[in-house]
Amino acid sequence: MNKVNESVPWEFILLGFSDRPWLELPLFVIFLVSYILTIFGNVAIIIVAHVDAKLHTPMYFFLTNLSLLDLCYTTSIVPQMLVNICSTWKGISYGGCVAQLFISLALGSAECILLAIMSFDRFVAIYRPLHYSVIMHQRLCLQLAAASWISGFSNSVLQSTLTLEMPLCGHKEVDHFLCEVPALLKLSCADTTVNEAELFFISVIFLLIPLTLILISYGFITRAILRIQSVEGRRKAFGTCGSHLIVVLLFYGTAIYMYLQPPSPASKDRGKAVSLFYGIITPMLNPLIYTLRNKDVKGAFKRLILRVFLNKKLEI
């Protein structure tokens, strides 16, 4: 029993930037504003895509899944961050840490696969427009979306289990804002070489392989767009695909920096900043990128607002 108590702490201390207390107020404001915008933007996309019949297409079905992933991901980490910043006690219970690790890892992994699926959808839409509705039928879209969620949660079960099995020997100060695999592995008093190799291998599967497939598909997409005779058609195609490509670069760029770079003490604080961008800023930017660069979504928002306004006038 004593060995168990020494190995598994009842709580963890999330250090974050606690050595820089002057950062707490600006960080709290940034986190809170970003979280509110993330909730508003992603919920708005989910509602509009569900209500507007013109958005009942595979592209917006996958976009709705992306918004739901971002919404759940930020909710799994930001509220705890806000509480810790406001409190002198920077802790999180062992159960809370396990839940945060499992949920954030599952949703992040699912998003890796979903972004690749979304690029496949754009590839079919532009490279095979006449066969698009036949290829991307409703059943296939549901299967692809389910595959992204299932693969994400399966990966989380594997990595979370392997990470939590490592002995901690009473160590409980996590040098991060949240409970994630690399930060928890640093607490272990055992050799973590196998775990780090497993993490690297899984990261290659969930990051480099999907990113490679996305870049290949966009090579074909670019070639197909350049063949379009209409200038307006090319502009619309580049606008739609450009939004997705920006999201891809933001997401995979920060994720690869987090999980595939060699560990270095000099990059510790830089890694925290990248993690914050990956976990908070990117989910906030995704709705803005898709709405500002997409006429269909902007038009759907206008129709929804007009409908709500007219209904209120009729009630009056």
C-alpha cells in the first residue's frame, strides 16, 4: 500500500508560468476571451450547418465535426487553466488529470484524422466533380467521421494507459498548463525510452502520414483548379480549399513541434507557448477562417440572422 501511495499522487501541481506571476493577469484575459470566442464561433457553425439546408453537404458535415472537436477540446483544458490562474493552489486531482489527459488526447488525435478526411472530400469535389455526390454519399461520410472519432479514442486509450502505468515515485509537479503525455513522462522515475519511442511512432502515424496525404491531395487539387477555365470558378475553389489549408498548417505545424521535436531544456517555455497556441488559439481561429473566407457560410449566417429578426418582428 505504501508503494502505491508513493507511486501515485492524489493530485498534481500544474506549474504553468507560475515562476512568472506578472503573466497571470494577461494570460487569464487571453484564455477567457479566446474560450468565449471559441464557444461562440464553433457553436454558431454547428447551428448554422444544421439549420441551413444549403449547408447539408459533406464538406459542412465534416466542418461541423471539426467544430465539435474544437469545442470539446478547449472545454477539457481551458476551465481548469482559468481556475488555476485565479487560485494560489495550482493543483488538479489525479482523476481530473487522467480525464483531461484522456479527453484532450482523444480529441486531438481525432482531429488529425478528420483534417485528412476533409482534404479527401475537397479532392473529390474538385478532381471528380461529376462523381462527387456518388462517391461522397451519406453513409460514407458517416463512416469516415466515425472512423476519425474511434481512431482518436483508441489512440488515447493506448497512450493514456502506457503513460499512467509509469511509476512516479511521489513526483507531482507537472511543468505545464495541462496534463499531457510528454509532461507526465518527465515525472516518471523509471526509464521512459520505450514510452518516448511509442509516442514518436504514434505521432508519425497521426501527424506526418495524414499531413503527407493532405499535401499530396492538394497537389492534385491545385493542378485541377488551374485547369478551370472560369476565373470566378478558380477563385471560389482556391477560397474554399485555402481555408482548409490554413487550418491544416496551423494545426499540424504546432502539433508536430510539440510531439516530434527532440526534448530540450531550452525549448521548455517555447513548448508551453506552442501548446497554448495549439490548444486555445487554433480552435478559436478555425471558425473565423472558415467564415471570413467562405461565402456560403457567411450567406447562411445572414439568412439565419434575418430569419431570427423577422420572427421576432412577427411576435411583436
